[in-house]
Amino acid sequence: MLLQQLADGIATGAIYGALALAIVLVYRASRTLNFAQGELALLGAYVSWQLTAWGVPIWIAVVISMVVLAALSAGIERVLIRPLVRRHQALPLIIVTLGLMIALNAIIGWAWTYQTKEVPALFGAGSIELGGAAVSRQDVGIVFTVLVVSVGLAALFGLTRVGLRMRAAVSAPESAELSGVSTGRTMTIGWAIAGAVGALAGTLIAPELFLHPGMMAPVLIYAFAAATLGGLQSPVGALVGGILVGVIENLAGSYLPNGSEVKQVVALVIIVVVLLVRPQGLFGRREVVRA
């Protein structure tokens, strides 16, 4: 039983980690929390579903969806976010992303209705026995895919010129500008990558939750908990935080009294505890501000 809950929690947590990774990428790029990230991921899932309904193979549909959401996210950053970032207006940024979340959800409901839709599993049906736990092929595929994406992003940030420029723009934007690094361009790239990762996360989880306009709301809350736990500056922390949140949620749902109801508050408890005890997260660094 315990092993089964751990396996299920890791699979669920991988999705939380993928969406948390998108949140972290946006935060690193523009120092803002994108509350519309869940709806962007939802839109990516709907694009994938629509393409498959038109006869496009599911993996080709996923790639197209990631490209579309990357372009859309880059456009949102350029038109809505960058002017506010340059004016250092934090509260308007939050309000804009909240408004964008509401608008995207309404547009999705208008375009595709509020009826539940079934998205084909990307990794087929059936399950695999792993040490006594029955794990679906879809869950195994989700964990593997998220790990591949995480490794790819780690290589991007650590080994490529684009990644190094993005890191420089985040850590010391003024010095980066003086060195010829365009912080605006790196911000756009960060949002584009986040849009693509979010679209992938939305499409991965849609076969398990079934596709409907409210699908990503609870997932976004757990993703914020994962990003907070791991650290808003750490892509690795986002993935680790997602897995920890997924495991804690599943264990709470199984072993606590009235667990199915109690587990809904797990994300809030994690966010509050982390902010009180270690605000920078497990993998974050405490920022030192000199007077």
C-alpha cells in the first residue's frame, strides 16, 4: 500500500514539478509570478486535443501545441509584461496575470464549451509492475518525460551561450546589459520556454483528469506549492518540490482521517510553512540586500 502511494505520488508530483518549472522560468526571467500559467497549460492541452480530433497523431499534436504556446507566451511577455517590468510595478503585474487567467479560462470555455473531453494517453494503456506496485504506462511515461525535459533545461542553462546569457540577465541585469546581453530578449525566451513546458504538462495530465476548463486550477495550486518548496529561483528545486508535494498529498489522502478532503489543504500548509521557516525554499539562496 505504502509503495503504491509513493509510486502514485511521484507520478503526480512530476506533473506538479513540470508546471512549477514553468512558474520558476517565468519568475527567473521577469521576477513575477504568472498566475495564468495554469490556463496557458490548459490551452496547450486543448490545442493538443483539437489537433488529435482533426486526425493529427498525438505526439505531433503535442509538439505543435508546445510551439503555439511558446509563441503565445512570448507575445504576452512582450505586449503585457515587459512594460510593467521596466516600470518596476509589482502589483499591476500580479493583477495582469490574474486577469489573463480569467480571460483565458473564459475564452477556452467559449471556444470548446464546458463539456469534459477525453485526451488519448500519450504512452498507451496498461500498467507495469515495479517492486509490487502497479504503475500505469502513462505515469511511467510522465515521469520519464519530465526528467528528460529537466535534464534538457539544465543543459541549456549550464552549457549553452543562450542559457549563460539568461543566467547573467537574472543574477545581474545591469551588468549583463553593459556586457551586451539583451535582458528583454532573455525575458522573452524564458516566457517562451515556460509556455512550451506548460503545454507539455497540460497535455500529459489531461488523459488522467479528463479535459475541461477547470482542470488546471487545483494543479496550479500544487505547482505553486512545489515552486515555493523548491525555491522560486531553482529549476531543480521545482522538480524536487513537485515530487515531494505529490508524495505528501497522496500519503495525506490515504492515511489521514477524511484524507480525501484533508489533502486539499496540503498545498496551503506547505506554502505557509515554507514561507515562515525558509522563504527561499529548499534549493534557493537567501538574498542579501545592502543598504
